Amino acid sequence: MQHFWVVGTDTDVGKTVITTLLMRQLQKHDLQVTPYKPVQTGEVCEDGHCYYYDTAMYEKYSIQSLKQENLNGYSFKEAASPHFAAQLEGQQINVEHLLQQIELLQKTNEVVICEGAGGLFVPLDTYGENTLLDVIVQSKLPVVLVTRTTLGTINHTLLTLEALHARNVEVLGIVFNGDTGSQMEQDNVKTILQHHDLPYATIPKLGDISQIVDYSISHTSLFERLVKYETSIK
């Protein structure tokens, strides 16, 4: 069975969009897939209905039926770093609980896609003892890195990859998200790949997440890598 993380160089780089896209693409290959968001923050309330964006998108766009109780570890109302959002509600994030949930999901699904929160060093407790990266390392799962194509992405991406490599976390590939096709963006992607020759996919800037329904990355080296990995694990 193959399981992996979708992590980002920062917040708002499109991790949820990419997690949902990868979920759908792998489901189309007749694999039993569940996404899992260990910690999500920022409750959205519209017309008297409150929800969390990440898990709501999983449920809305999944081709397969998902069990709601398997989608999330902790949800906090404040749109803030997990440690602070938890503190505001008088709670603490139990890393061991998250790891146990991930392990249980691996036993009942062919593919578990764990979506990170923010960047790698987002703290999960007020004491600074645990970060998202600590959970990734302890889970012993590889990652797919989501990054921007815009100005600043070279530095952010290379620093993130360096942190992952320093901790022996396998990187399955990179998703360059939000591309508008500018010459600068093309050079940013080229420069990053010169430093790290990894499988990748470039996703254009989508007007709305609903466009992932008709979007395919089956032709990309990243998806070929994921499918190859699934086949070898099976």
C-alpha cells in the first residue's frame, strides 16, 4: 500500500486543491483512497452553515464515498497556527493520537493522503516541542511538495527540500501550483528542477477549485511516479 503527505512551502500554496486533485486521479485508477487532514483551522460560516474548507472539499469532490470520521484529527475555529488555535480553545494537540490515526487508516485504505497545515515548521504545541515536520518524520511516509511559481518560490522551495532531505524524508515529487505561464515562472520552475531533478507537475492558476473535476495530471512525471509507486507496493 502507498501512503504519502502533501506538504507546502507555506500557507495558501494550494495544498487542499492538490490533495483533492491527487485523490480524484488515484481514485480513477481504481485505488481506495482517503485524504486525511491531521489538523485544520479556520471554521467557515455561511448562511447559518459552518464547515471546514479542507475536509468539505474532500467530501464534495471525492469520487468514492468517504467516512467523515476518517478525514480529520483536530479542527479549531480560529484561522491561525495550529498551536495557537488549539490554545484558544483550551486544547492540546496529541501527536501520538495523530500518528495512531494515520497508522489505522493505512490498514484500511490502499492510499492515504495526509495533508499538512502551513509549512513544515508550523508548531503543534505552545512549548515548541512538536512541529508538522516532526509528525511527518515519525510517520515514515514520503511527501509530495506543493509550491508556488511566483517570485520567492526558488528560496522557499529549496529551503523546504533541504529540510526534508536533512531528515531523510523521501520526496516523491513537486507540484508547481498557480502557474500563469509567464517567462519568470517558467524560469523559476527550471531553476528549482536544476537543483533537484524530481518528478513534477505544473498546475495552472485555476479560477475555482471546481475546475479540478475536469483537470488531469495523468501525463505528468509526478503522476507517473505515484502510479509506479502504487504498483510496486502492491
